[in-house]
Amino acid sequence: MQIIGNFSYESERRLALLIDSHSHSRFSFDSEADCEENILAAIKAGLGGLAFTDHIDRVDGPLDFCFDFDDYIRTLLPLKARYEDRILVLIGAEIGLNLRKNDWIESAMADDRFDYFIGSLHTVDNEDVASTLYTYKGDLKPFYKNYYDAMVEAAANTRGYHILGHMDYLDRYVQDKGMIPPFAFYRDQVAAVLEHLIQKDLVLEYNTAGKYKGLSYGNPKEDILRLYRDLGGERICLSSDGHKSAHIGRDFESAKNLLIHLGFTCATYFEKKVPKEVPLAD
């Protein structure tokens, strides 16, 4: 058995074909994870692949963030080559959807050095969703309406992203979970977004991090996953949203079983912006 650092390469391989499609490293403002340690953690977990999808959020003001693309590629390409016989390493980014910055965003996503881009909604009107919800008082329905209205607009009018990230992300940051509005309140907006994904042959992310952010479910919740299936949606990916090496591949076994139960048969990932599928069932 080979051991490097704290990691052993004798894994159960029960998740051998699955890709962790969303992870963060020191290139993100909210992570200090070492890139190589993330790869080693993915190998230990028995994953078939790991995608680096560090943050890009272009907004007006202090929340604006973008890593250096050249430095990112220079760092990840040698690691991809070093471990290519053990795991597939993909180079992506999680980009905040913001129509005010759409020209810059779409230009960035045209960069073919990246395997794919996750489009996520972290801000509304240049205000950080998480920070706002930490201190939000009163009825949450107006906030939810604004958030999903912005998502409908962004999903319809942004070209170049491949995966829609953690669709009901805002649930994570509501302090009193009992105040989250019922799904019926924003169902029509969610349906409009899902229909855009299906029409454009894009992918919905199932992100396990919600279970580690005070929720009993991943993102999106089962109501959204069921609606996606009812509308004819088939393309799904599985993600940890890991910000530490220990997070990579977390809760994938139960997540995989949930997706199979709901009727999903494959997980989709992108390599050089070309969709590829792996079976969810063993």
C-alpha cells in the first residue's frame, strides 16, 4: 500500500466513476485548501475525478473577486499530469451570475483553457446573499422573490456557463430555517429556470454542502429535483462544494442513492466543454 503524506491509495473505489464537480482551493477568497491535498483527498475517497471550480464574482464594490487565470492554469496543469493515472483532474471555475457584468463574464467563459464553468447566484443587486441573510429581519418572501427573479433573468440571458450551481443556495443562510418560504411560493420561478437548463442542454448541480450548513437536504432540495425530472430534466452532476480537503466527496454515497431513487441514471461532467456521462449505479 502506497502512502503519501497522510493519504493512502488503497481505497474502496465504491465511487470510482463519480466526479466531484465543484471544489475550492486557495485560489478562492474563502478557502486555504492546498490544490494537491485536494487531489489526494479525492483519490482517498475513491472518486474518479475532481474539478477545481474556484470563485469568480464580478460586482461593483468590495465584493468583487477574481483569481489570476494564468497562475491558476500554471498551478493545476502539472498536478493534472502528475496524477493522470490515478484520477481525472478538471479545471473549471464557479462564476457569479450578474447581468450587470455580463459582457465580462461571457468573455471570461469563452476561455478554452477551462473545462467548464458553474454559474451560481451569490449576489443580488451587488449585495452578498449570505451576508444579507445573516442579519435579515422580517418576511423573507420579498427577498426570495428578488433572488429567484434574478436567477430567471441570469439563466435566460447569460451564455457560456455549463452547470447551474446550488440552486436554492440562499436556504443555507436563513438563520431561522422555519422562516424559509414554502416551495409553492417560488415554484414558478424555479420551473422557468429549469426549463432554460433543459432547453439549453445544461446541467443542474446537486450539491451536498447544504447538509453541512444547517439544512436537512443538499442543494437543491428534493422538491426542485422532482420538478426537474417532471419537466424532463436528466442532466445532473454531483458536487461537494468543498472548501477544505476533508470536504471532498462528502456524503456522495447517500447523494448518489437519492438521485438514483429520483430516476437519474447518469452524472454529467464536462471535459474541454464537451459533456460526458458516467452511470450513477454501480
